[in-house]
Amino acid sequence: MPGRTVDLRETDVIGLDQKWSRDLRGPPAAEGGDACALLAVRTLRSATAPPAAAPAPPPDREILRRAVTTNLLNPKIILFFAAFLPRFTDPAHGPLWAQLLTLGLLFLLVGLVWDSTIGLCAGRLGRSLTQGRRTGVAVTVGAGATFAALAVLLLKDAVRGVSGL
């Protein structure tokens, strides 16, 4: 029926009510809130810890080998090319293999520019975060505060769900 919505909390489609009555841990939101609270405490405590030494990065050849292997074995890209690119070909504009090759190379060029831009920006950001202790502490405290806020929201939702408010 168009326009009709169902509140899944009021239905027992997957047996959550029985699970909650058998399991004293409470609703999933409470468990998520507990996990977020634990992450918040651990993250905020780590903000005052001395910085750990960064591990040595792998050699450039190893990074390139991993990237090429990952992309060649990625079925999503193969399906994307098989399903999406033929829609932009026309037999009247020349051989299909040449059109598909051109579109594929264009896709690779755009991806190379985009990924290179992201890599350069991430590298600069990473260097700036490791150079200044204050910046790293600020980011860690921000992450801890985010985890704490999520914990409060999840636990509030769990209390509201248990009490039926």
C-alpha cells in the first residue's frame, strides 16, 4: 500500500521481543551504547598517552603490487564495466572495442586524478597531525567526544525503547 509505513519496533518480525526477554543484556541499542561509551573512555584516555612510534611503511613496490592485485580481482569493477559502459557506445561511431577502450581509459584517467588528489591531501594532513602534538590530541579528544555523544544517544534510545516512551 503506497504511503503506509510500519514501525518495526511494534512488530515482532524477527523475534526481538523473545530475545530480549531471554537475554538480560538488553536491546541492541543498549549494547551499542555500551560499546560506544567504552570506546569514548579508551579514546579520551589515549589522548594523554605519549604518541606511539609509527611503524615503517611498506616499500612502494609492495604498495603498488597490492593496489594492482586488488583492482584486478575486484568483481564490482568488472560488473560495472560490463553493465555500464556499453550504454555509452554506438556502432555508428566506430568499432565497439575502440569505444570501450576509450571509455575505460577515460575512467582510469579520472580515477587516477581523483585518487592522486585524495592521496596528496591525506599525506599532507597526516604529516600535519604527526608534527604537532596539540593537533593530534585535539583530533583524539574530538573522536572521544563523538563516541561519547553516540553512546548517550544510543543509551537514551534504548531506555526510551525499554520503558515504552
